[in-house]
Amino acid sequence: MNLQDWILSIMEQLGYLGIAFLMFLDNIFPPIPSEIIMPSAGYSASLGQHTLLGVIIAGCIGSLLAAAVLYWVGYKFKHETIFRFTDQYGKYFFTTTDDVKKALIWFEKHGHRIVFFGRMIPAMRSIISIPAGMSHMPFWKFMLFSSLGTIIWTTFLACVGFFFGENQALMTEIFSQANYIILVIVLVVLMFILYRKYQQKRIVK
């Protein structure tokens, strides 16, 4: 049984709870990608097995529960403890200590913007919650921007599966283009932020 067949079997057996569970795993264990989970759930909705709204809500709940757990890990444990854990076990989660350190640096520079956009970038959504906790970002703010990014991304994936689920080639093309678009948007936003900071420094001088 391949990964997609396993995902479909979980959805068939557990319904909305299965979708939430799979999206929880997506955030904890990146090799189980939302790019398969949510389009598959959206496609099942198009066949009348679920409702599109129910699929989106279940996906968001699972994803946000995982984000809250990872935030708590970052908030509760000392930096050295987290780094030792990723040194020893990070390979099983496809995460390295360097990944966490880089995410922490980015987070401290750009804060809530990284949380928002990070929820829509593969792998980043699994990593960014820990630095948010490590930096003691207010939990309500973390969940607010996580929710906004998660709702957008989850809705997009579910709708792609709902409307284009029978055309695998088209779905693959949509995902590849979407990832490029998101990365471009993130770069533009970061460049704008850096430009504003540069202008503010010139004014102060």
C-alpha cells in the first residue's frame, strides 16, 4: 500500500476525524504532506462522501492542534534541550538543528509575518511553531496568524481536489505554480520590510 492509498483508507475509516488526524501528522511528520491529504479529502467531497466545508474545518483543526503542540514544546523547553533532541532524533522528523536555528533567526527578525506565510510553505509549517514558542511570542498572536495562514492554504488545497481531483497532471501543475507564487510573495514582503527599515534609519540619521 502506497502513501496515498493509506491516506485514503484512513479517511474512509475515520471520516472527518481521519482528515484532522492526518493533518496533525502533516505538521509533526513532514513526509506525510498536506498536498496529498487535503486534495484527496476535497476530491472525496466532490464524490459526496464528505462536505467541502467539513473537510476544510477538519483539516484546519488538525493542523492548528499540531501547531499548538509544537509551540508548547518550544515555549516549555530550554533551547539547549531542543537542540540536543534535534541532534539525536531530528533525522526521523526530517528536521535538523540548523533548520531550527535558522527558523529561530528568521522568526526573531520577522515575527508574525513568518508565522502567517510559513503555514503555506511545505516543511516550514512544521518548523516555524517551535521558534515561535522559543521566542515566547504571545500564544494568542501565534494562533491568530497561524489560523489565517492555515485557513488559506487548507481551503486552497481542498478546493483544488474538489474541482480538479480527476486530473492529476493539472493538480500537480497547480501545486508547483502555487509554491513559486507563495515564495515570491514572501520575498517581496521581506524586501519591503527591509526597505522600510532602511528608510527609517536614514530618517533617524
